Amino acid sequence: MAGFRSLARQVRDQGCDTALRRYSLRKCLERFAPYGHRATWDHLCRRHGFGPDDRELDPARLVAALEELEEARAVWLAYEREFAARRRREKHGGLRRLGATDDWHRDVWGGNGVVRCGDPAVHPAEPLPEVIRRLVTALEDGPGEACPVCKGAELVWGGAPGDEPWYGPVCANCGVEVPPAVLTPGALARARERHSRPLAPAA
């Protein structure tokens, strides 16, 4: 199975037909898709001006989309390296108990779904590297009161116990599923209250 870098080379390979290069970009999302596969693909299509089902398109647009994805991946992998180094230092110092952030990391190691968007059509408009940097800053700074990506204060509780794929706070503004570890207990409590409110009747 080809890795991310091998697939990226195929996207850049001018000797390949455009359909194969597009397919290789889609396969890259199996290795790194910050919003989830479908939402990340929708984001790249919108930002770089090609349709989700286009087979023949300007290869330069594919390469530009790949470059955005690569930069975001580099930001996240740098954070993961620092996180792993910190955990080694903590273990060496006798601290072995895992915190809430550590539990969350198990599910997103490698960056897949690190800022998952449950609705593939609703996601942040900013470039992926900027979104990942904002999340990393929030993880390093500690719990806050708002969405770490857009600073939106309206968080709602998605799902119910046992629901898949998400049960937790969702930003009503940008659509990301916010890691509980970056929110204060108060922000989490307010999100739960919003989930329990009855929906407004349709007009």
C-alpha cells in the first residue's frame, strides 16, 4: 500500500494522465484528512477550483491542493513529534498517568480527523495549515471557552451516548467536532445544555 509521499509523487508526475493524478490525490486523504475524507476533499475542491467528480482538469490545481495538504500535514506531524517527546520525558520523570488530551490523541494519531467535520459540506474556509496551527495552539495553551479554530462561542452537543462517529461538542459556526480536551468544563456544560434544548420548528 502506497504511503503519503509516494502518492504525492504521483500527483506531481507529469507523465501520468490527469485522472490518475486526481486519484492519487484522493488516496492521499486515506493517509491524512484533517476534516475526515469527504469534508477534506470538499474543502480542497472548493479552495482550488475543481469539481469533486472532475476527471479532466488543470493539473496545476491538483498540485496546489496537494501543497496545501502537505503543509498542513507537516504542521501536524511536527506537533506529534513534540507531543511524543514530551510523553517520553514525562515517563522518564515517573509521570505515567494519561490525561484527557492523551486519550484524544490515540484516535487521531497521524492527523486523520484531527478537526473532523461531521457534515462534509460544512467546514472552515481558511487554509488547512492555518486551521491545524490554531488547533495546535489550543492544545498547547490548555482549555478555553470557544472553538479553537474559528473562536465561535456557540458549541452544541453532537450525538448521543453510543452514537457514531461523534459524541461531543460541535462548533455551530465552522462545523468542526471540537476535542473536549481543549474546552473548559463550563464550555462543555453549555454545549450539553444546547444539545438538550428542543429544536425550533421549521418555518
